[in-house]
Amino acid sequence: TLVHTRGGWAFSYAPGEDDDEPVFRLDRHLFVPGEYVTVTEHDGNARPFRVAEVGPAILR
């Protein structure tokens, strides 16, 4: 799940913040269900993700 935190955007794999993985510059992308967004990791590997669902951002 993509979540908006106080520090920006992050991938969250389980409830709580312990596993959250920060993602930078997501505000430069348009999220459309069925389209793809590529995230480049710190090691330079690009990972494509298909947008499955879009909902309102909830600050946690």
C-alpha cells in the first residue's frame, strides 16, 4: 500500500510504521488505475508497479 506520512510518501507492507519504505518524488507522477509507475531504488534498480486502485491520501 502506498501511504502518505509526515515525511512524504512510503510503501507500507503491514499495519504500523515499522516496515514503511520511503519513496521520493511521487508527487511528480499521475496515478491512473491500470497504468504503471516505475520506482528506482537506492541501488539503481528500476521496479515497475501497476496501479491497481486510487483513493484519497490519509496522513498517518
